[in-house]
Amino acid sequence: MNKQEIDAVILHDIITDHELCQTQKEELEKAIDQLTPKKINKSSFNVAFCPMCHGAVWQLRHESKYCFRCGQALDWRLEDE
């Protein structure tokens, strides 16, 4: 389990174990979703795009673990990996 997955589990535990107002729960659920890596979108021109905000991201995996616009965690694995 990597750090992002651990952070998501901790946030999920906070949501389920504590009495929070609906707004707090929604904010924590959004944070969990943002910490969960999502597969990038590739165009026919070999450009990568964030799956959430659809902005172009750096082509180098080691330089772009997160979208610099919206903060979404990125999953660079190919479909066959």
C-alpha cells in the first residue's frame, strides 16, 4: 500500500468513525477522490491530460505524480500494465 492509499484509508476512517456534518463529509470524500490516482488521458498526438480538469500534464512520469492545476493524483500505468 502506497502513501496515497494510506491517506485515503485514514480519511475514510475519519468519515465513518466521527460525527461530521454533511459539508465536512463531502470535503473529505472529495479529498479521498483526489488522493486516489486516476489514469491519464492520452490524445492521438501523445499528449497526456488530467482525468479530472482535462488540462495537459507533463509527459515525464517521474515529474508529474499530481496534476499541477487541480492536484489530482495521476496514474501513468498503461492499460496492459
